[in-house]
Amino acid sequence: MKKIMVLGGSGFVGSQLCEKLARQGWLVTVPTRRRTNASHLLHLPGLTVLEFDVHNEVALTAALPGHDAVVNLVAILHGTQAAFDKTHVALPEKIARAALASGVAHVVQISALGAQDEQPSSPSSMYLRSKSRGEAALMRSAPATRDAGFSLTILRPSVIFGAEDKFLNLFARLQQIAPFVPLAGADALFQPVWVQDVALAVVRCLAQSRSPGGQQPPLVLELCGPEVYTLKQLVQLAGQLSGVRQGRGRPVFGLPDWLAWPQAALMELLPGEPLMSRDNLASMRTPNVAGGKLPGLALLGITPAALPPLAAVYLTQNQPHQGMQGLRQRASRRP
Ligand SMILES: NC(=O)c1ccc[n+]([C@@H]2O[C@H](COP(=O)([O-])OP(=O)(O)OC[C@H]3O[C@@H](n4cnc5c(N)ncnc54)[C@H](OP(=O)(O)O)[C@@H]3O)[C@@H](O)[C@H]2O)c1
């Protein structure tokens, strides 16, 4: 029986991954900043929740011995340069050191599509730049020695969709209340990938665990769905599939740059997670689609799921204000 630590296991992707690992008989450890954040995982067989700050290297190093592998899903979408550096660069560095000290055989890092295009001097987003530097930090550590290094897998997903996503759900909810959507970055390209495909990819990478010792070069995969969409098309789909205006959705207008940037700056000032930040806008300048030079889900024997049929189900179910319309749609889908 293998034992794995999943950093960020309480989150959107992590919850699906923990479910799959636990059901397959893995022993899973999930560190969390607050135990309540992981309470929805406590029923899973063989899963242990540990409350500590993953940024505390002493605590991380103390918790890791005895684990065969570690998966890192911890990330932020918004924040200062210091916050991005701490979460996306310093944490992978700490994971690498702790993994080497504990004899962990395999590290799986969930990065992001587009990270590879970023150079340290690139003017683009803090998010992608820091993701790139986190990858580089792990790559530097992976082949530490032929006998004592860990093997490294880096997975770069496009935007991830699924019942609990904060992407299509958010745009669907927005269209419940707004008469139209003024959209920054409307032409940005995405190749959305299903959360279950991402979780399965991690499980397959772990199952195909390569021999310990760091002899192999890091395996880097791009995780993408079968279709490319513009952001505008995705927002329109979110409105249509969730049944807004009898399935027509709201009108969506692309904003010119001179309006998009101030809008994003304004959103950053609102309380809570911003719907769009200036750094998000900057990251969307890098097309979020497969580059074609790296292997993808096919290498793991996974056929990526298409977005519309899956999103139609959860977006309808997740909209509380659908009333009779939603009820009818749900009833018509029942077998
Ligand atoms: N979602 C997407 O569309 C998407 C697209 C491309 C790449 N990715 C990558 O996929 C991975 C998983 O994404 P996700 O959407 O599942 O992430 P998520 O749900 O937003 O967060 C995962 C977990 O990270 C922990 N966390 C968040 N901020 C933290 C901080 N500042 N310090 C310490 N822990 C923190 C939280 O755990 P606790 O609250 O339990 O501490 C959270 O449950 C990330 O690396 C992300 O960059 C995601």
C-alpha cells in the first residue's frame, strides 16, 4: 500500500484527487491551514488530515517521512509579488528539500499551461512567472543524485472545469443578475479540461511511478480538453447552459484594453476574491492552449471529456434561481 501527501488536497482539484486515491486504497495525508477546510474529506478511507502551515518547512519536513510521493496543488490566483513568490516558488523549493530529506520517491507538481513561455524577465503575469520559477526550482532539485533524488512530474492544465469550479459557475451566477456582461480579455484562448481528467492524470502518473533515484528526466505534460474556446465563448456558454433567459444567456461585450485595465483595477478593490485582476488580464495574453510540443492526456490513456454536456448538468443544478425552468431541464435529463 502506498502513502501519499497531497498539499492543497482540500481544494477543487485536490478533493477529486483524494477521493480517487482513497477509493483505490492509497493512504492519503492532507495538510491544511484549517481542519474545517478539509472536513468534507474526513469520511474517505485511509485519509488523514493534518493541521499545519505548509509554508512552515520544519513542520513539512517532519510530516513527510514515510510517504512514497507528494503532490503539490497549493496555488493562488491573486495577490502581491511576495505572495506569488511565497506560494509558487518558495513552497516548491521547500517541498524539494523536504522530499530529498525524507527519501520521497516521486513529486508531482501541478503547474499551469503557459508557465513554460515565461522568462524571468518577461513583462507578463506574476502568476505565470512564479509558476515557471516554481517548476524550475523543482527541476533543479529532481536529479540531485542518481541514487537519492526523486522523480518529478509536472502537469500543466489549462483552465479546469467541474461542478465546483470558480470559473463557469461564477459567470453563470453573474448572468443571473446582470443584464449584460462587459468582458475583459474576451479574445483570450482556453482549452478547458475536466477536473476528473486532471485528477485521473495525477493518479495515473503516481501509479506508473517510475523507479526511484531521479535517473529519468522530469516528465512534463500539458492537460487540455478537446476544444479551444475564447473567453467570450465560454462566458456565453455558461449563461446558455445554466438556462439564463431560456438558454440564450446574456449579451456579452468584449471590452477594449483602455477600459479592461481600469475595470480589473476596480475589481481588485472590491471585497473578497476579485472576478478579474490586472494580473489575470496579463496572464491571458499567453494563449492557454496546448503548445503541441509536449505530451498530453493521451500519453496516460485518457480521452479528455468535452465541456458542454458536463457543464450543462452542473451549471443547471448549481443555479438556485432557475425555478421551474431548471426543474424542467433537470427532469428531462433523467434517464
Ligand atoms: N482551477 C483551475 O482552473 C486551474 C487551472 C490551471 C492550473 N491550476 C492549478 O491546479 C492546482 C489546483 O488548483 P485548485 O483550483 O484545485 O486550487 P484551490 O482549490 O484554489 O486551492 C487548493 C488548496 O490550496 C491551499 N491554499 C490556497 N492558498 C494557500 C496559501 N496561501 N497557503 C497555503 N495553502 C493555500 C488550500 O488548502 P487549505 O485551505 O486546506 O489550507 C486550498 O484548498 C493549482 O496549482 C493551480 O494553480 C488550476
